[in-house]
Amino acid sequence: MDGVISLQGKGADIASATTTDIGAATGDFIDVTGTTTITGLGTIDAGIERTVRFTGILTLTHNATSLILPGGASITTAANDRAIFRSLGSGNWLCVAYQKASGEAVVGGGAGAITISNKTANYTIVSGDDKAIINCTANSFTISLTAAATLGSGFSCWIWNTSNSSNDTITVDPNSSETIDGATTLAIYRGQGLELVCDGSLFYTRSPKRYRAYAENVSTGATRPIATGNIAVAIGTGITASGSQSTAIGANATASAQYATAFSGSSSGVSSAASGTASIAAQGGTASGVNSVAIGEYSSARSIIGAKVFSNGRFGTTGDAQSGVPYVLRALTTDATATALTSNQSAAGTTNQLILPNNSAYAFSAEVISHRTDVVSGLTHRASWTVEGVAARDANAASTVVSAVINTISNTPGWTLTVTADTTNGLIAFTFTGEASKTIRTVASVKTSEVTS
């Protein structure tokens, strides 16, 4: 034993030093003061123990031989932390017990366990919270930060707001004029969290934990979603968003054009396909026209700009049993020339009018309104019509026929509306004739029932 006697009672305080010689203490229980990092505890016979209370913040540096600490990692102390050290002889020590003043488990760097510290009222983060989770479970309050220089470069911890109340907000307040991400304070709302990082002068955040208003449950056998378009989003299984800024959601859906959106296919597995720019397809529809919408199993926009079609099945082919609700056509005239109403107010063509597929028949109805823009005088310079009709197309465009009844509601100006068959393009043509040197806007809302064979 080399004449060393184990002493009982409290000994004189020992100032922290690189080697803090607790072996030479005047009692078994001692206070270690100061903030100097400790790497050794002096030399004394094996088996001797010392109970130590730390009065401030310092670092105990783990060494696998000379200073063996719980978790195999260094410990940052806090005031009133307690530890029991047992000498292994030859200047080597084993920490057989460590109790944090907060009552929490020991947190070390690297491989150490992570402490979750629950808070419900104002709290100041200290060095002992390094790598800890500050879990704010209720109430609105402030998490204050010890000065960055004291916490030191490399300090980090998590701050969570897990309150059940949507109104509870945690305010993170750096010391004095110090900032966090350049701001004087930072608010953390319910369901949010972040990692706080110190560089010794200021604070920063990373790895945000955001509040999620969604949940997911995906089986391991599910087909992964694919999003290859620029800024595209694909959420679900067996779906693809390949168009720029496109979105595909659910199952069996493809959004292949820019701004297109495709929702889940039908209950029987028919896929939704949005291939027109800014189109929308859902429940097994095919939206192939620009700004078109196709909803329902086997519905088809037939590449018509702005078409809105609905269905809930088919006889044999896509689009052979559906309704158009409605097609909106328009024209702007400034003279007495007959002008076709189209879905995009451009030159009449096969993608902006009511084109029929081969071997089809449409029943249709329409409401048409014309409005002169340069005067306001009741109905004197306005006109309105309703239309009921049927159209058919056999093997080609030339076979297209239209029978329509036009009912004039009001037409004081004497303008002209016709609804005829365009046998060049195979479609129903709505044509308006206004008057010279007058600007007139005309809009038609056309509903259809469509059947093909």
C-alpha cells in the first residue's frame, strides 16, 4: 500500500488542471473547481476511490487506459455533477459512477448515448447539453443560450417542440447580441425541431424537423414512384411524373407534360394519364389536350384544348361513353366576318373545336352570349341564344353531319349565330357574325353526351 491511507470526510477543494491530482486529496469527498480540461487524475494505489463534485463546466477527456469514462466518450460537466473514480494504479482511473445534476443520463460525444431532456418552462442551454435533445413537451416558453464562446465551437444539440397544443411556440434566444442564422431569435412551432450548432461566436441550425400534415405506410413490395421531370413530384406507387413541374399522386398515374397533374387510376386498375400541358387526369382518365381535364374511367379529352370530360366506364374503347361538361368556346370580332368560336380564341383547327372521332354521335346543348364592349345599354347591344342539336360522323370527316335548333333569347343588334358541320375537319362548328367596326365578345358553353363505336 506504500503507506497510503484512505481518508474519510470532505477534503479541501482542488482546482481543475490537466492532471487534477485527486489521489493527493485530504478527504474521500472533494469539490473540483474551475473550468480547465482534465485528462488525468494523478497517481495512487489501485482500489482507492474518490467521490468528486464539480462546481463548474469543464471537459473530462476519455482515455481508454488512463481515464476510462462511461460510454467511452468525453463528458462535459455541469455545476453539481457528481462522479466516483476508482484508481487502477499507475496513474490510471476508472469512473465507476457519474450522476448529472439534472438527473439525466450521461451524454458523451461520438459513441455516447443521447439524452432526451423534457422541458415545460424557460430553460438555459449549457455545455452539459452538448449532443442532447431538449424536448419541449408543453407550453410556450423561451430556450435561452449560454454565450457561444462558453459553449465553444462544435457544440450542438437538438431542440424539439412536441407539444399537443397548436398554439405552443418555443422561442430560442441567443445570448446578448449573438444571433441564430442571422436572427436575434428563432421560433419553433408545434411539431417542428432543429439541430442547433455553435461555432464559438454565433449559432446556426441544420437538419430541421418539420411538422408533417401527412403520414405514409408503404409495403416493401410496392413499386417506387418516379419523378424525372424538373421540379416534378411523385407520391404513391406505380406512378411517374416526367414532365417539368408535373405532379403524380396515388397509384397508376402518369404526368408526362409540363405542369400536368395525374391522380390515382380507377378502382379497376385503369391508369390516369395527363399528357397535355397543364392538364389534369384522375380516376383512369386521359387528359391529352392543353389545359384539359379528364375524370373517370376511360374518359378522354381527345387532345382538345380546354376539354372537360367525364365518364365511369366504356363499351369497348377509351372515350366511347362520356360527357363533356362543358366545352367553353369564344371569339372576338371587330367586323362582319363570320368567325369560328374556339377553345383558345385562335385560328380554327382540329384541337380547339368540337371534333368528333370516326363512327361517333354527339347530343349537345349550348348557351351562347354576345356582348359589345364599347357601350353599356341594357340588352340593346347584347344577344343570347340556346342551342339543341345532334351530330354524327361515320368513317371520315367528310361524312360529318349536324342538326341543330337555335333558339334566340335576345338579339336586338341582329347578329348571327350558326351551328354547322365542318366536313373538312369533321367537327361541330359554332360561328358568329357581328358587325363592322364593332368589338364583340362571344362565349359558348357547350355540353355533350358522346358515344362511339
